[in-house]
Amino acid sequence: MKIGIPKEIKNNESRVGMTPAGVFELTKKAHTVFVQSTAGEGSGFFDADYIKVGAVILDTIEDVYSQSDMIVKVKEPIESEYSLIKENQIVFTYFHFASSEPLTKAMIASKAICIAYETVEDEEGTLPLLTPMSEVAGRMAIQQGAKYLEKPIKGRGILLGGVPGVAPGKVLVLGAGVVGVQAAKMAAGLGAHVTIMDINMKRLRYVNDVLPNHVITAFSSEYSIRQHIKTHDLIVGGVLVKGGKAPKLITKDMLKEMRPGTVVVDVAVDQGGCFETTKATTHEDPTYIIDDVVHYCVANMPGAVPYTSTIALTNVTLPYIVSLANNGWEKACALDKTLAKGLNIIKGEVVYKEINEAFDLELIEA
């Protein structure tokens, strides 16, 4: 198969779809891998590194799309890429369709095979291709939140870990999934007082067992959230609805109950956000302020640490890419139910329920 790795062109996105190590696994199986020139430089991988493992370097993104049977990316295609995607071409990437109707309609029109990293799901209900980026984003949420709590950036002027004689900052984490656990772990490591909330008691028991004693668990409800936001300095939204839109757990009126300079970090922004006031931002312009509350809502948080993120992503996507290349998408998905869950749109037909529900589209059984 001919596999294409285009350069990411979303704002400040420095990750790349595959490391040279991943490319080597494909070329040694006699597959052809096209890499757009300089695609890996932002992650610390250069054209020469790809050439050494047998990749073919192409100058333009148009060349990569036109010559490839399968496109392997990190982020969803943006508008300038829509017309480059061919009928029957496999596109394997993070799509987050439920948060973007224009993207959904464009991929329906392309009649491509759209396989979304974020909905590949194993028998235990975990999302193996979303997990590493959720780990990165959860940890970064605290790293960035701590920075924006500083007074020069309009935060409350709080040091999360405190100092002797001064109480530590208070962090509220909404969601006890991968993002939430990693955020709580990082915040606890800094010495902050941490509360993590969820509606799943099984997850809260897990958190209680694995995280330090100063991480407090609480059952999530609107009443409980309203009480906690009054006293916490940093609030991290890490809820996930598989393939669907995130629920709005914090409404605009709740901002008035927070103290001025409170920082909210919405890791669910790729799925529409779990705060009513969320709007996607970029690494170039990451924050905005509403009612004296600092919002950090960068849609590709792991893109700020591309070396770490690209390696972590290739580690988990590569087995599926190899299977797709060896078998074609139909056989690969028939052989692997986990991969089959990643099928979102097939040749113009929506086959994933949550996308249909988001936009009231006709659902076709895969």
C-alpha cells in the first residue's frame, strides 16, 4: 500500500503522523511511505531520518494526498485539505466529528474511508489511541493552569504548591478518566489540594486507591460543582463522551460564583468543550477572560510538546496502520473489532451513532 504522511497545517501544530521508526516498520514490509518535506521537523525528525528508513520525500501536500492510498495524520483535515482527499482513500487521524459539522459534511462529500483515532475502542471500553494524548493533555492542563494563575497573566496570583506557612492552591478536576487522573497526579505532585469529581463511582474508587491521600474524590452533580467552584483556583474539564459532544458542566452564570483570577482549562475543547463559555484557542493566543475568569481552551494541547507526543502516538497507532496497510481497511476491520469501532464515515455514509445524533444525519450500519 502507498501511505502518505502530510505536514500538519493546523495553527501551531508541530506533531507529525509517524516517526521514522514507524515508517521503517512499513517499508520493511514492502509498503511505500510518502512523507511531505519538513513534515517531521517540528517534532525533531528530519527528512534525512525518513530517507534512511526508506521513505520517499515529496515536496507538497498535494503530492502526498494524490499519490497515497492511505493518509496518516495527527489532527483532522482543515478546509484547505478537504478537496485533496480522494474517493475511497483511507484517512486515519483524530477527527472529533461531533464538534464540527463542516468537517463532517466535507468528509461525507469526499466519499473517503474515515477512521477516527478517538473512537477506536477495545473490549474493555478503553480508547487506546486517545489514551496517550489524553495523558499528555491531562498533565499539560496543570502545567499551563499553574502558569496562568500568575498575576501578570491575570490569574489569582497563586502558587499551586504553596510554601511553608501558606496553604497550597486548590485544583478541581471534572472527570476521573485518563485526563482527569493525569491532571490530578500532576497537581498532587506539585503539592496542590486536589478534588476530582465524576459520576462513576467505580472510577472514583480507583482514584482513591491509586492517588495520594490529599487527592479528594467527590460525586459530581450540578449542586456539588457549584459549591466547589467557589473555593478552587484552577478548574480542569476532562470529561469525555466517546465520539460525541462533551456535556456543559459549567454554565456561563457559574463564572460569577468563581473568584476573580480563577483559571479554567477545558481539555474537552476538541469535543465542543465542557464549559458553556468555551471557544477553541491556539498556542499562539491561548487564553481569553470572561467575568474575570481566565479560560485556557487550546484545541491541540499536546502539539506544544511534539517530540513526546509524536513518539507516544506512533507507539499506539502503528499496529493498526500496519494492519490497514497489509490487509486493506475492510479485512483489517473484520479481523479487529477494536479497529472497526474507529470507522466513522465510509464512502459518504455515517456509520457512527454519535455523529448522527450530533447533526441528525442518517445512520448506516457498518
